[in-house]
Amino acid sequence: MPVETLQIDTLVIGAGQAGVAMSEHLSRQGVPHLVVERSRIAEAWRTARWDSLVANGPAWHDRFPGLEFEGLDPDAFATKDQVADYFEAYARKFNAPIRTGVEVRGVERNVGRPGFTVETSEGLIEAIHVVVATGPFQRPVVPPIAPDLTSVTQLHSAQYRNPGQLPEGAVLVVGAGSSGVQIADELRRAGKQVYLSVGAHDRPPRAYRNRDFCWWLGVLGEWDAEAVKPGKEHVTIAVSGARGGHTVDFRRLAHEGITLVGLTKSFNGSVVTFEANLAENIARGDENYLALLDAADAYVTRNGLDLPLEPEARHLPPDPQCLTQPVLELDLVAAGVTSVIWATGYSVDYSWLKVDALCANGKPRHQRGVSSEPGLYFVGLPWLSRRGSAFIWGVWHDARHIADHIVKQRIYLAYQDAAQRQAPALGSALRSKTSLTGVR
Ligand SMILES: Cc1cc2nc3c(=O)[nH]c(=O)nc-3n(C[C@H](O)[C@H](O)[C@H](O)COP(=O)(O)OP(=O)(O)OC[C@H]3O[C@@H](n4cnc5c(N)ncnc54)[C@H](O)[C@@H]3O)c2cc1C
């Protein structure tokens, strides 16, 4: 039974970093709005990550322009709870109109009048504009090759919390992006035997010549790249801020005891087969690493910067045996593997979005977050406008663009032609049908 029907100009769904950024820009521009969040502000940072997770970028970088992390060294990596606290503090800072504990269950386009009717757990909301800020990483993806094995505990990285959660025995971690490598490293340090299945990846140096890679990607224009480079569509990025931050170096991980294997291909009962592409994947990761060092050196020279040389960054450790003689097949039972962690990414879930705004693959149809469905917007998605879009520092800029677009649309909707201006009574009657009159 709905407890209220609310009318609002702009409804933002989700109060993660994207929703908070959206609210800040709408507030600045005087757009009446409400943010509804099914759980708490920045809930994903609070409870949907493993216990030891820290931000992948340093505190000076992984933040919004308007607030620094209080009490944190700018070069330190905020813990996941510090990140969640940060967004709560940020929302308080401008008194963001956020209602927590309100879940959106359906969004429908109105017929014969502008805007949308939004069904929530607390009743109906009528909104002229709806901004979907429900996050890029909603539904954990486990590939269909996952075996049906009772002897092995299988979980997605979204469900992983700490090593104590796993049964005794070895672990296969599938996927070596930032989540997979960090989880594999943590499990190895906890004394577990670990197999890490490595696909195509980029692995920038954590820091080079006294500058974090976030700085390098910024000055080199990489965060602003507008499209994935051809051939890089399925390439993940392996970085880590864990234990003060370090370069992800797969050879070092192998020398420390992790067995690297190629891309996980298939399962036949308890026997898993790996692609024979480990060396190639590592070599391409090295190329990416070295290319960034080259670009950084060129930038230093071009700009005459006084940054210390770091030739040792180019010394790669010797190839470990698992690289020269790769394991192509492994019987999980015989190898004592009792857990498989699928660090294989996420997809979105818009089953509640009952408007014609999605492509056949379920992804939004949009230009820089402005949906093909007028009045509807998306923010916080990877590559929404550029490489930085799904990250803390990137979403803030995308949110500003979307707020600007909403402001422009409000001007169009508020426009009165000459006849309306001369007949205010008639004009306002017309506006009540076509614009925001009566909407708070
Ligand atoms: C493991 C991991 C580590 C990451 N580390 C970093 C990092 O170090 N630095 C960085 O910049 N980025 C990082 N990211 C990427 C990104 O910053 C985070 O995923 C971030 O949480 C995305 O913010 P968001 O606001 O877009 O989505 P979310 O944080 O997911 O927020 C969406 C919100 O919407 C709410 N919601 C969803 N559906 C509904 C509904 N129907 N009704 C009401 N509310 C709803 C959810 O409860 C949630 O609070 C990381 C991502 C992952 C997965």
C-alpha cells in the first residue's frame, strides 16, 4: 500500500558516488530533486567489497574536487570504509536530499504528459527527469563454463570477504584484474596454495619517477580517452593499493608461490583446461607496462620536469617455471583445490526500467549519459563519456554534464510563446500540462 505520492522535477536513483555527485550538481544549479537509495549512502563500498579492500588510487586522486579525505595522507590509499564515510560526509556537506531505504521497483514513461512514474517501496514518485545512478557493478557475472561440483566451494569476488571464509585447501582464482590479483595475493599470504588464471590485462606501474600511475594517466590524457582502443575491449586493468600500494607484477607473484595459468577454457568434471596463452598475456601486460614508462619519460623530457630517473623499473624478474612450462590442465580434486573464486566481473540489471532505453544486450542507449529516451539519464557507467567515467574522480564530471543537460531541458519546458505570455491564465493552464508547474 503506497504511503505517499511525490512529485519532483528530477529523481536520482542510487546514492553511491554517482548519485551523490549528481545531487551536488543539481543542487548547485537549483534543480529540485530527490535521491532515493535502497540501502545506505555508498553501500557498495560499505558491504559489497572484501574486508581488506582499499582504493586503487591514492587519496589525493580518488576523491571529488570539493573535499579531501580527512586525516589521511594524500598519498595513502583509503580503506573501503573510509571511502564510504567520505561520501556520507560529502552528502552532508551540501545537505543532499537523499532518502535511504527506498527501493525503486519500476520506472515507466507517462503517456500524454511528460515525465515518468516511478514505483518505489515507499509509494509512487512522479518525476520529469530520472537519473539512473544504480552502479556499474550490480550483478556478479560467472561464466557458463563454471562446473557443477559439490566438492568445490565456488564464489564470485563480490561474495569474497577474507581467507577465513574458505575451506581448507588450495584455491583457483579465475580472472586477474584488480580484484583477482589482490584476492589471490591475500590468499597466498594467508598460507593458501593459489592458482591464478590470467587473461589479457594492462598493468601500469604503481608509481614511476615519484608519480603514481593515476598522475601519469591524467597528464598523458589517458583518463580522458573517449573510447576503448581497438583490441582492448576485453582487457582488464591490474592495479593494487594494498599494503601501501605496489605494481602488480605477475612474475613476482609467481616467485612468491602463486601458480599462474592461462585463461580458463573449460571444465570436464573436476578437470579444468587452461588456454595456452599465459606467456602471451604476460608479454602483452609487460608491453603495456613498458609503454607507460616510455610515455612518462617522453613527457618528462618534453616538459623539462625534474623527476628522478628510475632505470630499475625496467628490470623484470626472470620468468618463473609456471610461465616457461605452463600448466594446461589441472584436476582440481587431485590438486587439492577446494575453492574457485570467479573474479570475472559484473553486469548491470535494469529489469525494473520499463522504458525503451536499452540495447539488445541490455546496456543503455545513450550519448554521454543522455538516454535515447528523453528525460532519462545514466551516470556512473564505464566509458559513459571517457575512461574515467566509472571511477570516483570521473563520475563527478559526467554528473555535471548531465545536470547541465537537465537545466537546458527545464528552460525549454518553461518556455512560453507570445500567445502564452500575453494570456498568462491560458499559458499557465497549458504549462500545467506540459511543464513543471505544480511539481516541487
Ligand atoms: C572491487 C572494486 C573496487 C573498486 N575500487 C575503486 C577505486 O579504488 N577507485 C575508484 O575510483 N573506483 C573503484 N571502483 C569502481 C567504482 O568506483 C565503484 O564500483 C563505485 O561503487 C561505483 O559507484 P556508483 O555510485 O556508480 O555505484 P554504486 O556504488 O554501486 O552505487 C549504486 C547505488 O544504487 C543503489 N541502488 C541500486 N539499485 C537500486 C534501486 N532499484 N533502487 C534504489 N537504489 C538502488 C545501490 O544500493 C547503491 O548504493 C571499484 C569497483 C569494484 C567492484
